[in-house]
Amino acid sequence: MVEVHIRHGQASGKAGWGLTEEGRRQAEAAADYLRANFPQLSPICVHSGSRRAVETAQILGLADIEWSKDERLREADWKGAPEPRRFEAWAEMYTRVAAACESWDAQGADRVVVTHGGTMRMVRAYREELSGERFHLLFEEPYKYFTNCQMIIYSNENPANQSVDLEELWVKSVCPWDIGRFGHDWMQVAT
């Protein structure tokens, strides 16, 4: 299994929350990275449905791939209207994102997911079984962990010897438009 989570490219409210020119460049760098590092990847592809995620997915240009929308991947909800608004609790968001991950696991296919920083935090919490202090680290320096078009990649293939073990999981973080930004090395998930 290879599961690639990509945060959407830079977007702007001035553009109706569509991608900016910089966001398009970021998405093109993500597309180049996918083609160079996963040339045989034939994944199931999903996005959150937001305009910035859809535009990022379109730029990825995975050949002959049909993208589908999964509402569970949306950014955190604002509750209530018009005022006062209440931000969705992280526990609520975790529950819906964990349900998406569980349904993907049941399908057992490779996957490319275009979503949001908050959603990617919940995926990491679920996949890496983060709790307590380790979970809260994801919120201390959000842009350290989730910048635009950053990828979090999970695999059951051991990068040292290419053996596949469905009970093991490796992860790496990549910022394709700024290679120096993150470590880019595979790490085994300690659960």
C-alpha cells in the first residue's frame, strides 16, 4: 500500500479560494514529484471537494484516474451561523477522518488524497497512533508540518529492502517545491 496525502496548493479568498499562481506552481512540483518517485502508482484518488483541493488534484494530472469527492476530508467545520460560530472540535474531526482511513484500509488499494492541513493532522494522528503530547506537537508549529502541497506518504514497503509487511508502516514528509524544508527520509511508524 502507498498512500499519499497532499495539502492543496496556496489559495486566496480573492480568487474564491481557488489556487494562486504560486499555488499552481506548488501543485506542478507535486505532480513532478509523484511522476518521478511513483511512476507505477495507479491509485484511487480522492479530494475534499473544496475548490483549492479540486484544482490541485487536476494539476496532478494522474493519467486515466477518476477523482472522487469525500466530504470526510473537508477542513474543520465552522458550526453555527451567522454568529457566534464554533470551530469543530478536534475530536469530532478525528472521528470523521479516522472513518475515512478505515474505509480506505478495507479497500486495500493505493491512494492519493488531496486535502487540508487540519485533515492531514488527523490522518497522522490516526495512522501513527499519536496521542497526548505527540499529538499536540502537530499544532505547535503548523507550518513546520503542513505547508502548501506538502506530502505525507505512507507505505507498507520497507525502504531498506523493499519487502512488504502489512503489519508495518513507514512514513515520510516531502515538500516538493522546497526540498530543503523537511527531512524527506523514511521513518518506521512506531505504534
